[in-house]
Amino acid sequence: MRSLAILFAATALSLAHVGGALAMDKDVARRVALGGSCPGCEFSGRQLVGANFMGGNFVNAALVGTDLRGARVLGSKFNGADFTRADLRGASVLGTSFINANFSNAQLEGLEGQGAIFTGAILTGAHLKSSNLQGAVFINAQISNGQFRGCEMQGARMTGVVATGADFTDAQLQATDLTNGNFEHASFRNAQLQGARLMGAQLEGADFRGAQLMAADLRGVDLSRVRGLTQEQLDHACLTASAELPPGLKGKGCHQISIHVSPLNMHVPGMSMRAQGMDVHTKGMDVHVPGVDMHTEVDNDDDDPH
């Protein structure tokens, strides 16, 4: 039988056996804590509001439509888990791994997800408005039509994502790595993209009205069908003089600098977590972004960034 430790901070509810976790009623005590190992556990449709998942292994668990509002998921593993239509508004998932998990149409507004790993995850149509995703990893994730309005995503790694129609309006995307991502028809209105890397990105129909592009690396990107670009934005960005641009705009090139985003350190009582930092090599201007620990220095090496 799977091992699953179940602890209750409230004394109103007790279980006769630990193994009863797999046959719990739909309504679960607000302050239940789940840990240990329970691969493939069935939690679909359950009420787990405010539950604590501490360092557990819940690989391939089913949480379809589960109510996890305000839950604390710390240092746990939910790789391959199914969160389709789940409600995680206001939840905290610091340092948790969701590799290849499915969050299709999930409610994730106000999520605290610093350093969380969503590599290969499906977040199609997911709502993450005003979430904190600093240093989170979305490599090769599917986030088309995802709602990231007002999210804090400084230093996030989003290489190879499919984000067609995604909404990053007002998002904090300083020093994010967006290389080789598909952002066709995505919105970056008023987004902060200082020092972001977009090399190899697909941006047809993307909206950049009001976006801050200081030192953003746009070299080799076809911008001819991007909406809302102005000459002032391009004057501060990094792109080649031969860049494909909308009519009337031109690229002016840039000078090499290096931007370092420090690793994200998080301390949770009883648990220590550290998210990997990143080095962004771009061309442009020395830039300081409030709210992000960034170190910039001049680099006279003319080689391409790596």
C-alpha cells in the first residue's frame, strides 16, 4: 500500500488509519497536511482548501477540479500530475516540481511560485494573473492563451515555450529567457522586458505597445509583423541594422554588456530552497531594474552571446 502521512492541525477530524487517505470523503479538513509518498493518488474533485503538502512525492497524482485555494505546496514533486480545472488561487508552491504536469484551464491567480519548475507542463488557458513566478522554469511548456497579466517573472526561464495568444500585459519580465519561444499574437503591452532574451522567438502579431525594451536582445528576430513598436523602443533595444522591422522603423545595433540575475534564495521554516540564477549576455545599455538583483558590467568581447 502506498505510504501517505496525514496530519491534522485541527483536532475536529481524525482518521482511524493512515491508509484512509486514499478513501477520504470529498470534504477534507481545511488544515490537513499531506506528506510522504503517494504516486498516482486520486484527489480529483476534493476540497483541500488551505492544505499543506510538505516534501511529498505525488508524481502522476490526479487533482482534476480539486479546490486547493490557499494551499501550501513546499518542496514537493507533482511531475506528471493532472491539475486540469483545479483551483489554486492564492496557493504557494515554492520550490515544487511540476514537470510535464497538466494545468489546462486551471485557476492560479495570485500563485506564489518562486523557483517552481514547470518544464514541459501544459498551462493552456490557465489563469495566473498577479502571480509571483520569479526564477520559475517553463522550458518547453505549453502556455498558449495563458493569462499572465501583472505577473512577476523576473529571471524566469521560458525557452522553447509555446505561448500563442498568451497575455503578458503589465508583466515584470526583466532578464527572462524567451529564446526560441512561439509568442505569435501574444500581448506584451506595458510589459517590462529590460534585458530579456528573445533570440529565435516567433513574434508575428504580438503586441508590444508600451513595452520597455531597454537592452532586450532582439537580434535575428523577425519583427516585421509585430504590433505597437516605436522607434524609441528600438533605440534602446539590441538588434542588428538589417533587422526585419515594420515600415519606417530601423535598428541601430548595440554594445555588449552582461546582466547577471542572482540566484533566488527562499527560506521556509524547516526547509531550505535555492533556485538557480542565470547570466544574460546581451547588447545595449547599462540597465538597473528596481526589484531585481541585477549586476551589469561592460564586456568588450564582440562574440555572440551564449
